[in-house]
Amino acid sequence: MPASVSLLLLLFSALVLSRSSSLRLCEPVNETISAEKEECPTCLLIQTSICSGSCPTKDPVFKSALSTVQQHVCTYKDLRFATVTLPDCPPGVDPHFTFPLALSCECSLCRMESSDCTIQSVGPSDCMSGELAIQNY
């Protein structure tokens, strides 16, 4: 094999390996989310851990109405919940906001009780009202 072909194969292999290693696997990552309620005038930005990253997936070549395709997403494996108190809520409004903290993550089917399974949702740190401060959890 000529040296130039060997060099091209080596460079192509290096490119493929560098691309595959740049894909982040499913794992907990730090993220800023917004905590707010319609009745309360202030939005808190909270730094927490969420599940993020890529999962192996496949798309069948032959699709049929009888077959189901189940895609795996990066979602919570173990989590705990934390609660913050929103400031300036009027009397009679529950000022507590509860959110999940990712302890570990896995590639599995999306569970609506702990994950946002929509195609595109509002950004996690988008506040509808005025912002206050960032809290770490």
C-alpha cells in the first residue's frame, strides 16, 4: 500500500475517533434552571444538576405500522428533590418550588414523571418575570 494511502487512512481514523470521543455520554451536568410561579413576581435562577448527553440509538431500515420504535434518551436514574422558597409571593400562594437534582443518569425510555419528554421545550433558565439571584444546590 502506498505511503500516501496509509497516511490518509490514518488521518481518517483519527478524525473518526476524535468525533466519537467529542460526543458526551449520558451523565449529570450543572445547569441553571428558573424557579417561578405565575402568582409570584420574582424568578429565582437555580444552579442544579440535570441529565444530559448522548445515548446509542437506532432507526430501523424497514418501517412497519406494526412495529414500534422506542428511542432511548438521557434521563434520571437516581435523583433527589430539593425545594426553594420563592420571595415576595402574596398571602395565600404557596411559595415553595420543588425540582429534581440528578445523582446519576442512564439511557432509557423517557419517563414523564421526572423528565421533559417534549421535542422542544422552553429553555431551562427562561424567566417570565423579573430575575433575582442564583442559588446553588
